[in-house]
Amino acid sequence: MRLIWAAVVLVMVHFAMPVFGEGKNDYVPQPGKFPPADAGLYIAGELVGVDPINRRGELRLDGDPNRYEREMIQPFAMLPYGMLWYNGAPAELRDIPIGTHVHGYFFLPPAGEEKTVATTKGDAKHTIAQNHAITLEDDFSFYQRRGQSWKVVLVDAVKGKIQVTSVGQAAKDGLSGARTFDIDSSARVWKERKLVELAEIGPEQIVQINLSWAQGWAQGEYGVADIWLDEESRKEAGELQRRRHVKYERVRWIPGWIDAVENNDFGGGMVTLTLFGGMDPSLYEDCKAVKEKGFGVAVAEKTLRTWAHRSDKKIGQVVEWKVIENPPLGSSGIQVRMKFSELLEGYRSGRIVRVKCESWPFITVPFDERMKGVE
């Protein structure tokens, strides 16, 4: 009898255990832990609203007649380690223009943050609960980073249509195969690092495209906002965005979180932190090159906003710089152990920080970007 009950219990446990492969869309981010591989719900849509300081936004989702006709917009928040790309380079939400078609992977809200993002109004059955993004990127970045491009088949300027087919490695999500998009004179056509006319587009060209809203959006139709006809133009677009990103991060410092704190008996202690991923490699290289001089570490909130990080920081001595192979999404794989003579109240496990390289300039950020103003 005991053997029978044991078998029953084992069967019940087996079916009660969650299978991550089936529930990956229902993952809830955990404090101090990066999400498992291949987690998150894929969502794509047009960026229609942005709060760049708090890393919040709104999307008009792809091809859903029910949501579209009910004026339902999907609000979202970037996770602290959420990463963005624009024109093939790292970006901030402020860099991505309103009206850009974007792709992202989203999680359920972390515990205690269910009200961080406003609830979508309208029919509850069309509401998507996953509203915290770990990645967000335009079409250019999304397809290029996955090895997919488009080959032009035909351009019909009279009908305002362009036919393309995907080439290279097909992206797991998003669009692929033969596609027809709307195109007209409002589209920016890039060739040899400059704008050219629609007539420059021809069959067999390998291109990258940024899409935008089109009249048949609810039925899965898109318009062309930008099209890059050659590698030279694509590299130029990416380089300009990379420079913009590097300037921004050097002023506001690169984010990470605290893994562990070891307090000394009489003040100070050791702090171990992990730098977030998604930054341009040159920023990590800057830090590594001068690590012997120590880093300034300021406390930040989950929006990555600081208080007055130029003065509200402590400088610590780097004791260890460790690189973790194959880091999880959201992590740079760089873990730093630092010694401080004095610890700030915000130096606690799981808390967000921003880290300053000694060679970067000290620049005061605008008041509106701080957690509190002068008062």
C-alpha cells in the first residue's frame, strides 16, 4: 500500500512541477538574478509613446484587429538590465524615434511592481500581462544581429509597393520569406552614406529596412521608413548611433547591480557587483584599462536614475576583475570586487548602481533626470 501511495505522489509531483519550456512566457524576474535563457514573450509593434527618463513607453502592437479597433495600446517598462539597440548599435529609449517598428522580449512584472506600468484599458481578454522588457530594438538591429537581411525583388513606384524576400539566417521571430511593404517618397533611402531617391532601389540589392505604420496595420501590413542599400551606409548609421550611446553612458555611467556586500567591523567593506550588458564594448574597455585607479559607484533606482551621482558616490579600489564566460542575457559577464573605506546606505545586495570609469568626465546631469530635485 505504501508503494502505491509513493507512486501516486511521484506522479502528482511530476505533473505539478512547472516545465520551463512551456511556461517561459510566464517567468517573473527575480531580484539579483538574470532570467533563464530563451525566456520571455516576443512582442512587436510601433513605438507610439516614450518616457525616456524613466525608461517607459507604449506600443501599438502588430496586426491584431481586435486590439487595434479598440484603441488598446501596450504600455511597458524596461527592466534595469533591459537592453536596447537602434540602427545596429546600443541605444537608449530616447534614441528610438516615435513611429519606429520595434521588437522585444517581455516578462511579467517583478513581485511588488505589478502597478509600475499602467494597466491597459479595454477588453481584458486582449490585455497582455507581460510588460517588462529585457530587449527592445528596431528592425535594422533585430534582423542584422540575427543574420537576416532582405533582397529586393521588385519596386513599383506607381502602386507604392516594394517586394522583398529574406536572405541569410532566418530570424526565429519577426518576419521572413517573401514580403510586400508600402513605400513612397517619404521613405529615407540610404546609399553611400547619403540620402538618395527611390529610383536608386533595384532588384537583387541586399538591404536592411526599418518599418513603420501603414494603412493596413491591423492586417499585418507595414510601410518603409528607412532602407539602407549598401554596407557602407549601414555601417555609418551604426557608428553614429554608437557614438551617441557612448557619450550618453560616459556622462551617466554604466549600470549594474550589487551581488554581495561584506561589511567591516569598523566601517567600510567589500562590494561585489556585476555590470549589465548591452553597452558598447569600448565602455567596458575604458573601465578595465584604468581599474587600478578605482571606480566611482553611485546608487540608482530600477529606472537607472540616480540622485546627484557626481557627488553622491563613493570611490572604491578594485580588488578583482572577473569575466564570466557565456553570461546570461542582461549581464555583461563582468564581475568586479571592490574595497570601500565607507559604504553608502544603498550598497545592498540586489540594488542597482552606476559605475564611473576614472577617465570619464565629471558632468552634472539635468535636474529632471535625478530622483529628487535641488529641494
